[in-house]
Amino acid sequence: RVERFAPAPARAAGPDPGFEVVLARSGRTVVVEPDVSVLDAVRGAGVEVLFSCTEGTCGTCETEVVAGEPEHRDSVLTEEERAAGETMLICVSRCRGRRLVLDL
């Protein structure tokens, strides 16, 4: 068991271009601007999402990825979970492409 009191050092990440997130349950599309987290963009669109730390250390906002490739920036998922790309922590992680489909 690991408990983190601060996020792990940030992994080298490229630029943060904006991208689209499709909410699979409603079919709505939310634009995530470069300086906004997926969590904040989705909440700004009126979607209720569980969250706590907003630093990628608690795992509360872990969300299923239906399509697209997440760029993981959290301290929770294992390397195997990151490679599988089936979930992501939407408070800190981004998209490697132009579009993600999430189970929201």
C-alpha cells in the first residue's frame, strides 16, 4: 500500500493543446482548453463527477476511457494500467490526440 501526500514529480509532457471529450452516456462533446483540466471542463458543462485531491494522487476521479489515448500524468495508476489505457484520472491527465470518449 502506498500513501502519497504530494503528487509524484511531473512526467515530461509535451505542449497542452486543447482537445474534445465526448461524454458517452449523453453524447455531448466538451472542449477542453489548453489550460483547463478534463475534470474542470466536464464539471463546467454541468456533469457531476466525483473528485477529491485534484492532483492525481487519490484516484477518486478515475474514469473509464471508451476511445482515444490518454496522456497519464497521475501518481495512482500502475505502468500496466497506463499501457492498457482503459481508465484515466481526469483531474490531471490529458489526451494524446484530438479526442477522447469517456464513460460519463
